[in-house]
Amino acid sequence: MELSLIQQISIYALPVIFAITVHEAAHGYAARHFGDMTAAAAGRITLNPLKHIDPIGTVLVPLLSMLVGGILFGWAKPVPVDFSRLRHPKRDMLWVAAAGPGSNLVMALFWAVVYKMAATMPESFVLPMALMAKAGIMINVVLMVLNLLPLPPLDGGRIAVSLLPHPYAWQFAKLERYGFIILIVLLFTGILGKILWPFVNAAMAAISWLFS
């Protein structure tokens, strides 16, 4: 089924905003739980999307990536976290970082439930809700897998820093200054898609099996 750009935006807008907002808020909640109040003081522990939206990363880049195809790519304003304020900085970093992808997994399962329930809705809602739910599953799975890539400053990079022995962890953390550049290069060369799609497809297959 071919959808116009307006229809695609209508279907993807809510899942994208919801996915990014909850992802960032989850980092803030986890940081506060483990002792860092930086995000709370900045008013970033909220589900208000206006607090997290980056006009370029949350709106323009996802639109462009959707138009050219491939991996739906984007970002929000990062929630400020001062890892030195965590009660156990190196250990707790893992849980703060993992909270974002973990929230995307929960949301992917939520949208899978919506997809199952769509068939029971009034006929005029069945197709729009099913399409939005499929978009929600895909967006959250892609965000989860992308953010688990072991490259600082992605969440997977911070998880790797937390797990590596101290001498290797701090050396690996130095990659963060180049992380975004590396990510953009991987995206536009097509390498990022080749790395991520097998994991995305495996996660989608697992969710499909779970809700079959």
C-alpha cells in the first residue's frame, strides 16, 4: 500500500515523538534513582515532548531519512546526566544507559498489543491504528538496536564503558568526541544499515512470534 508523505507523517509522528520522549525521560528517571539529580533540576524528567524535541534531530533528520529510505534516524536533546554524581558511577552508568533502550523495548511491546487490538476497533480505525502500531514497533526496535551499538556516546557505548576494566574503559570512553562523526559516516555509507538490520529483523521476528 503506497502512502503519501502526509499520510506517512500522520502515521509516524506520534510513535516517533513518543519513542524519543520516553527514551530520554527514562534516562532521567534512572539517573535520579541512582543519585544524580541533574536531569531533575533541569526539568527533563518529564513526558512533555516539548522538553525533549530537537528541531533538527527529532523533526528534520527523521523526515529526510524516511524520504531516502533505510534506517529511520534521529535524536532528541540528550538528558543531562553527571555520572560522577551517581552513587557508584561506573556500575550505575550501565543502568542509566540501559534505561533508554529498555524503554524502547517496552514501547515496542506496547505497540504490538495495540496492533493485536486494532482488529477489534471500529472499521474506520482498524487500518490507521494497525499502520501506526506497526510504525511504533519498528521505530522502537530500530532505536533500541541503534542505541545498543557499542559506540560512545550511544547508550551501548556507555554500557561498554561500564563493563570494561578501568584502564580499557577510560581509553574507550575517549572515542566519544568522535562518536557522532563515526555514526554519520556509517549512516551515509550504508554500513550502519548493514550492521543494524540483522538485529532489527531478529527483534521484529521475536515480537511477531511472541504475539502470534
